[in-house]
Amino acid sequence: MKPCVRDYVDFFCIVTQQKYSLDKLWLDAKDKFDWHIDKLTLASQFLRAGDFEDYPKMLIPFKKPEMIDFYYSRADQLKKEIIK
């Protein structure tokens, strides 16, 4: 499955606006979809957040740089867990 910008925006909005923890969302996704993603793959996908250009029209306040910083920060956190 190839991620698209909507996936990144949706995930960012859920985690930041609903105060849903990243770890909880990751575990819930694994339970619901019976799908495992390792932390290295997840971090590499987070680093792709700045690669998109065709953003959807937003009906809620949204700042692209904040979203990109969010993903880069989460990738950095995962890096600390991956590389010990």
C-alpha cells in the first residue's frame, strides 16, 4: 500500500487534535488490521512527510510545516529506540 498525503494529514490530525497517543494508535492499528510494521519502517515512512505537494483542501486549521515537524520529531524518537 502506497501512502498518500491524505494518510499523513489524517494521522497527524487524529494524534494531535484528539490527543491520541502514537503508541496507542499503532497498537490499535495492529489489532484492527492484523498488520505489523516495525519501527524502522515506520520511521522511514514518517521521514517521507515532507515529500508531498498536493495537499487536500482543509476545513480545519492546518499548517503544513507543523505536520512535517511532527513527523520528523516522531522519526527521531523512533531512531533513539532503534539505535541503542
